[in-house]
Amino acid sequence: MTKPTEEGRIWEWRAFGRVIDELAQKVRAYPIRLGVDDLRGEDLYLVSPLSDQNVKLRRYAKGWVLKFKLLLETAPGGFELYKESAEFTYRLPVRLDELKGAAELLAVELPEPDPTTETFGEQDFVNALARSSPPAQETRVSKRRSQYRFDDGWIELADVEFETCEVQSISLHSQHIESVREMLKSLQPGEELETMNYIEACRRWG
């Protein structure tokens, strides 16, 4: 099974650290969402020092896929509005236009392309962004995730393995920021968790 692509403008609050048993039990009392239960996967994030945009490669059974998760807005308290769509998902190898789109989101300048190169597989794509100015950092992240329905949104619990450590994550999602705030108020995640998104976490532990 693979996680389906989200569609639309979605508010998100995320934190990393330790999910205590009491919190995990509270979340797991809600119904599983879309069959996402103990789903394992690998993402390769391209992290820019100049941008907080989420650009990643995701490994599927049939190969790598490029995904753009567009950060549109932030609000106090760690709430972030993203736009996601299947239109921002591209199976590798990708064309130069998709590589340029990634570079634009990351606010980096690509090296002069080889005129004989028309498409980019995983390694060529990563190498081009790593040689950009400034260079984008490659961070590989392994995840084991479960999602749970909560009113008009959902909650995700994840075990996450970065290159330098293993942590847990909880995230809250809805098209409505007030719903995310209500989830946060109801769950009271606790001081064992620190609010940050995946790009910030990659900078810390990648």
C-alpha cells in the first residue's frame, strides 16, 4: 500500500520528540484513516538554506517520485498552510522543467545544464541541486506512519529515522485552522515534543 496524495489547501501543526504512551493511546482510539496504518516509507528531502519549501523524492515500489508540498502561509503557534496536489507529483525520471521548478522553490541557482541531458533520474536530480548555488542538502528520512480520523481532519503518528537520530512525530491536519487548534487543545501533546516541520527537522538531524 502507498499513501494517497492529499489534495487542496491543508493546515498542519507538527512536532517531534517523544510521544508518551498516554498521548498515543488517546490518538489510537480514533478510527484509522484511508488504511494508513503502520505504513513504512523513505523520503529524500532537498533542503535549502534560503527556503522552507518542502521538496522531496519519495520511494515507491515502482521507483522514485518527485513531490512538491507548497508552503503558503504560517501562523503563530506553529500552524502552517500547505497546498498539495497530484499535479505537484512527478514520476522520475523528470524533465529539466521539473528540476527548474524544484530549484525555484528552493531559491537556488542551478549549475549550467549539460545540453545532452533531457531527463533526470534520482541521482542526477540530487546531484544537480547539490551543485547549485547555494547547494541544497540531501537528507534521507525513513518513516513508519499511522493516520487517524478526527472530526473534519486527521492526526498522524510517526516513528522517524533521520541520518543522526530516531525520533517520534505527531501532526494534526485539516482544511480549517480552527479544527487544527481544536485538535491541539484536545490532545495536549506535552513538553516532550517540540514544534517544527520536516524541513526544520532535516536541518537539525540531517
